[in-house]
Amino acid sequence: MIAENYSLTGKQILHFETFGFLVRRNVFSAEEVAKINGEFDRRRASILAEIDPEEKRTFTQWPTRNPENPFTASLLDDPRIYVPSEQLVGEDSIPIQSHCNSYGKSSGWHVDTFDRRLCVIKNILYLQPTTADRGALRVIPGSHRSPLSEDLRNMDLYGFHDDTSPFLNASGMRGEDIPCYIFESEPGDVITFNELTWHAAFGGYKDRRSLSYNFFTNPKADDEIESMKKIVEHTPANTQGLGTVGLEYHPNWLENADNNPRRARWINWLEKWGFTDVLNN
Amino acid sequence: MSMLTEQQITFFNTFGFIILRKVFSDEELAIMDDEFETSLKTIQGERPDNEVPKHFNWSNLGPETPFLSLLPEDPRICETAEQLFGEHVIAVSSNSNRRVGNTHWHTDQSHPHSYGLKFAAYLQPLNSDNGAFRVIPGSHKQPFNDKLKHIEMHSSEITVPYYSCDSAPGDIVIFNFATWHSSFGGSTNRRMCTIDFYKNPETPEEVEGTYDQVIVDEKVYAKLRAYGSGFHPHWLANPQNSPRRQRWIDWLRKYGFVKSEEA
């Protein structure tokens, strides 16, 4: 039973707004991480057996909202995830996607969105220790805001793989040479970042693991609504591109057997905007 | 030949700093170490009980440090400064610095319209744990620069995200005065040589900022300067008749950085 209030302090919120990310240490216990990793082992093994027996994929992703990984699925209803998220993007924010991720290599410098009209955050739990040369997430502080955001884009840094970054190719630099904060972490730590924040991870290896829970601002202004419509429209193609395995919203999760009011609100919203249609078909 | 590539200039403009590796040879480093050590001993000898303050500096523009006094005019330095801040930049100081312990987060910009850059050559190998220059990349630009003033950098709730400019003797870190920086874990004898350049003011606000900088420099050096003036008469005499140095001297006199009694 989680009894504590997991609210962020004013200083933590200011840190997030200023730098575009926030680190919380020891949010989950070693026992909880072991439980998550156990579920991750089993689910990954069954997915690989089904769709990738030769393990040729460099990225395998599946939604958390699935009864086959019940503890991992429950984290979305855990105040350690939703309380800080609601503080950062609004009490009526919505977790549209939540995933288990198994990477096969490094990730070059990129942002998750260039659209400034909606605030989207991602909570990430790395399930193995991370260091600078072994998969630690790197973020460029303050890069979610102008002018740094545009400066990085204009210098042609973007490249999910190092060899696709025009700046790195022209300069002879490596992705590791870009100045940043390196989130060296232990399993149980959580980093939350604005999806506009530039980030990367180097020293990748087979089955580098993370859980990700993203929360979107509930759109109200015309430009926010317009932006959300575009997201609904492009989400199927993006999901297909990533090769996400399985339904984003399992019927078991949609059933909401415990009548959790927060989950009920999320489900109503996801149905109203069409996400249950586009991500479950 | 340009000192910096197009990508290096872009890097500096984007992040507010750049590290240049192996600028000085081993032979040059030996001379720099020797001139630094000789000056330090002279200063210590002139102070009561050989007492040395935690943070202090002295000018390298005197004849007793001939190699260091010419560094501002070294093409590796001044032409790089000209690439970054325009051909009319002015060298306003060349100092040796001896520091002890931590230097907390700050910028070197004293006025919102006063622009400058610093070349820092560290004489010892430094990493994040023993006093390397730490920087918040991109913090030289607004509004990020101002927002950082509202962060309680010393709070235990805040971990200031930074990049550590690990360096070896011979490397130079160049940074925009406005870039937030610090140093933690330094030894009791951290040594560096610095050369400052100011951008030539082009607007009324920048002119005002330059005059403001004169006052700030006087206050800072009154606190940190171990002895003497920043501008030795030997350097001001410009015995080699360097046109570049003469332009700098004329500018320094015009704005009041060099007082008439120093001339």
C-alpha cells in the first residue's frame, strides 16, 4: 500500500521547468525492480519467441498495460508516477502511451517532438545500472526552450544514429562530445523529461531496458486541440514504425475492474479522442 | 589560416564555450610553469609571513614573464578571439590565478550589454572531481541565463546539471563571460593562466556596459589582485610597435581601463 504523498517540491518543479528534466533517486525499491525485471524477462522471451526468434531487432517495445506484466501495468496507477506527472503537466493530464523498451544499441541526439503547442513529459525507469559509457541517458539542460532548442536543430545535431547527424559528420565529433548532463543511475531511480528536451544514450548493448510512461497536457486552447488532432492522426504510423508489439490498451486494463476513478477518466478521454481506436487496431 | 573551423564556431555560439586541445607544446608549458612559479615565489616573499590568500591573481603583462606577456598577441589566442567576437576585440587582461578549493556557480558578465570571452589555460590535469571547469551548456543566452539566477544552486534538493571540461596542461577552455560556470573539488593549489577579451561596443547600451565594466574591474582586482597594476608600463610602452597591441592600448585608455598615471 502506498501511503505517502509523492508531490514534487517547488524547487523540483522549478528545476524541471528550467532544465527540462528532473531526477528522482530511489523511487522504487530493489524488490520492486526485481519484480519488474522478472515480468520483463518473461514478456520479452515470449515476444521474441513469437516474432523475432533470431533476435535481429535492435529495438523491441511493448505496452505496459497488459495483464501478463501486472506489476509493471500497475505503476501507471502508482502515485510515484502520476502525482509528479500531474504536477508538471496538469491534474487532467493523460498517459497516452506507456511502454517496456528493450534496446539493442545506442541512441543519438534527438528530441521526441518539435511541437511546442502541447506539453508532453516522459517518466523513465532504467532497469539496469547506467553509466556514461553504458547506456546512461544524456540530456542537454535547458534545451527544451528557445533559443537553445532551435540552435541545436539549426546546427544539424539531430540524428538518432551518430552517423546520421550532419553536424557530427562534418565536425568529426562523436555524440559523446556534445556537452550535457549524464544521468548515471541505479534501478529504482526515475528521470522525467520534457519531450522537447534534447537527449541521447551511448554505450548501448543488447537488451538495454527501460520503462517509459508519458503524460500529455489535456488540450484546451485551439492550437493545443489542433496539435492533439495531429497526434491522433500520426500515432498509428509512428507506432508501426517503432514496431510496438501488442495492444496499447489491453481489454483487461480498459475494463477497470476496481473502478479506479482516475483510470476511468483516462479511458473516457482516450475513447473520446480516438486513441483506443487508433492504437488498438 | 583560420584557427577555428566553422563547426567549432557553431559549437561555441551554441554552448557558450569550447575546449581546444594541445594548444601549447610541452616546451611552452615548461616556460609557463616556470614563469608562474617565479611570480608566485616573488609574491609570497613580499607578503607578511609568506601568507598567500585563497584566491588571488597577478598580471602577466610585465617583463618578468616574457612568454606569458605575449600570449594575448599570440595568433592562436587573438585570432581565435577575433573569429568569435569580431576583428575589433580587445585584450583587456592576461593574468595568472592561484585558487584554493571550490568556486561556486556564477557568470563573469557584470552588465547585460557588456560582452567578453575568457581563455583559460589550466596548468594541471583536471577532472570533475579535482577542480575542472564546470559549465552549464547554452547558459550564455537569454532567457536561460536569467532563469538560472532563480535556481537555488546550493540547495540539497537541486542537482545542478553540468558538463565537466576535463583538461590536460596545454589545453585551453574558451568561454563566453555570460556562461554559468563553477569548479568543485579543487586542490589547495589550482593554477591557471587567463586572457580576457572584450567585444568592441557598437551600441549605446554596449558603450554604457563597457564603462560599467571599468568600475567592476577595479573592484574585482582590488579584491583579487596580489600586487601591481594590470597594465605594466613595459607592456604599455609597446616596444615591438605591435599595431594590434597599440589599438588595444588606445581603446583601454579611451574607456578608462588604463589610467593616465599608468601610461
